[in-house]
Amino acid sequence: MAKGKKMKSHRGACKRLKLTGSGKIQRHKAYKSHILTKKTPKRKQGLRKSTVLTSADHKRMLRSMAK
């Protein structure tokens, strides 16, 4: 009896994204890696926090995380 193949998870997505208990996907904000001198401390403080992925990308990212 032939079995279907399992979908492999995208390892880069798994390292960057986190699934919450309620099923939402958390991600880190961009623009915090370089050229930080011209950005205000308030702006950089806001970029520290993680945010929830939009509903438009949710299904696609769940598929790439193989969940």
C-alpha cells in the first residue's frame, strides 16, 4: 500500500516564525538590523516588539511551516 509523501517544513520559516497558543503566527519586525543612527530611539523601541502575521499571509506561512 503506497503512502503519500509528507510535506517538508521550510526551515527558514520555522526559525523566524512562532505559532502562538491561539493559532496565530508571530513574527519580528523589519528595519532593525543596520543604519540605526538616523532612526529615533522611539522608532527602534517599537521595532523590538514582535507582531502578529496578517491574515493574508497566514495560510501560506502555515503551509510552509507544515503545520
